Amino acid sequence: MDIYSRLSKMQDSSGLPDETGRERKGELAFLADALGGQIISTDDGPVIEISSALFAEEWHGIFSTRKLPQLQFNMLPFLFGNMEDEIAEAGRVVFIDTETTGLSGGAGTMAFLIGLGYLNENEFIIKQYFCPDFDCESAMLNHFHMTIDPFSCLVSYNGKCFDIPLLENRSVLNRIKPKTTAKKHLDLLAPARRLYKASCGDCSLASLENSILGFHRPNDIPGGLIPQAYFDFLRNRNPSVIKLVLSHNRFDILSLAGLFFHSCSLSASQSKSAEDLCSLGLIYFKSGCYGKAEDCLVRAIKFGPGSLSYFKAAWHLYILLRRDFRWQEAFALCSEALENNGDFLIFGIEAAKIAEHKFKDFPTALRLTDLALRRAVSHTDRSGMHNCATQSIIHRKNRLLKKLSAVK
């Protein structure tokens, strides 16, 4: 009998000697029962799977699966590029979030919990794969790749920089071919910042679920404590702390899905603040959809000049009007912006340029230049102009005086 046969005879299906294997099976059964999950046996070892669902009659803030069949992903191309063909159906999207042994990455960091969420008819299914010990990592990763195989698109929050590279690296270390590389990946972090930073400030997932989805987490464990919570579990095998981590991960998956569906179905008519309309307008503007951008920016300006969003909206609307050679509207916009807030000197200068070069109205151009010069001397400029701008205004005034004297 060769060495491999002798070793196989000494071990049972768990990969451990008989007595140790029986003890571990009992411990895993107790742990799975305590976490509300089940043991999945694989060729690489056991992994604990915890399944739950959000049904149509349940709500996560303003997110409910009953709304999903009516959703139109009209914002999708503007947030992520031309992606409609890849995820034409919401059922082909899987949401992913991991809990790890460290927050900074590195060769020693591994994911001990992988959470997945996806639509299944009238319910939102959440599957969580928990690694009860380091030697179960390979089994967890294999099962994770099997689960995501039918889906065409991954959605994460900061997953491009952390979750997905970590899972791919750990898969390679375990001699598993990552299936994530063949799938589209939408990272919601950057679009969320463009959409919500002006109105919400903090764009962490927990903050946005509160301000956008209207959901408040009960008894949640802070994300920074999760790595230590797992190490504590490995020492004392107490599942109570893992229950808190599972709950945290479940909230992350639900909030990620809710925020994704909310962001992809936004429209100007749904936005309720100047900040949201301005952010939406800038996204359209940068995507080259100038008609929708103008609609949003005009709506944002109507909220009044009380915030920096007014300046952003007015400035980009001016660029659109100037681009289309709509000089009368551009001049009126600049004059109104300068009148509403004297600190916005750039609008006075732009109005003076239009009057001088497009209308050939030198007296009006001189009046606007004088107004901008007085404001530059007596006000703090919120548009970023300083002493060099004052010198430029003086130079413009002297040139206009020469033109007026030549006309006379």
C-alpha cells in the first residue's frame, strides 16, 4: 500500500482523522444552526451558507422588490457608460459585498464572509457564505464562483478597488480560476459621489442608506470592528459576534441594491433639491446629453442663489448657451447671476465680453466692467478670482475706454 492510500485510509470525508473529524462536524453543525444556515459540503471542505430574502411586502427604507418590475434604467448609460445590453434584465445582476480580516488589503488579508444578493421573481434573495476557519477558504471561494456563474454583471460599492481584486487574488492563491474577470462590473461608489455628494456630503454606504433610502440600522456593528470580531470568533468560537457581522453584511447588500435601483431610475422630475438637480445636470453635461442637462440646470437655478449649487448650475448652463451661440440668453443669465450675488464676478466679466464682442454695445460693457471692478475690490470672490482677476478687469476697462473715445 503506497503512502497516499495509507493516508486516505486514516482520514474520513472531512479530511481529518476520525475523532477530530467527528468533533469538527459537530462544531460546524452547531455553528450553522446558531447562525441560521446550513453546511455545504464540497470537495475542498465545508462552507456555511446563510440564506434570506426580502419579499414584495417587505421594505428596506424606500426600497421594495414590488417596485422593481416598473423600474426603467434610464440613468444607467450616464452613470456607467453604454451598458444597457449587458444588464437589460435586472435578474442578471448580482450584488456583492465582503467582510474581511483587514481593511487595507495585502497578502495576509482574506474575505471570511461573502454576501450576494439577486432578484428571483418577486423576491430579493441574499446568500452569505461564511468561512468558519482558514482552511475552509478554498471551499467558500469555489462555492462563490459557482453561484455567480449564471449572472452577467456584478454590482459593488468600492469593489473595483477592494472586494473584487481581493477575491481574485485569494482565488489564484487557492488555485481557483476567478469567474469575476469575465463579467461586467459596476462600482457604484463613483456615480454615487457624483449624484449625492453635493446634497449629502458623506457618501459612505451607511450614510447614503440613511439620507437617500431612509433606512436606519438597528444595533449595527461598525465596519472597523469587523476584522477583530472575526479573530475573536476564531479564538473563542462564540457565534454571537458573527451574527452581528452577518446582519451588517445583509444591510450592506440591501442598501447597495436599493441605492443602485434608485440611482439608475432617477429623473429631473424626481429630484427635490437644487443640489440633486445640479449633480444630475452635470452628469448629463459630461455625457454629452445637453438637452437633459439644460433641463436639470434650469430647474436648479429656479431654487435661487442661496448656495454654491446655484453658481455651478448657472455656470454650466452658460457654457451650454455659449456653445449653441444663444448670446441673448447667455447675457441675460450672466446679468441675473451677477445681480443675485455680487461675489460671482465671473458672470459680470462674461456679460461684459458678450456686450463688447457680440453686441458691440461698449457702454453696457463698460458699465458691467465697472460693476465687476467695484465688487472685486469690496467683496470676497466665491468664484475663485483674486488679485490677478482685478488687474484683468482694469485692463478690460482701459481697452473699453479707448474704444469709446475712438467712436466719439
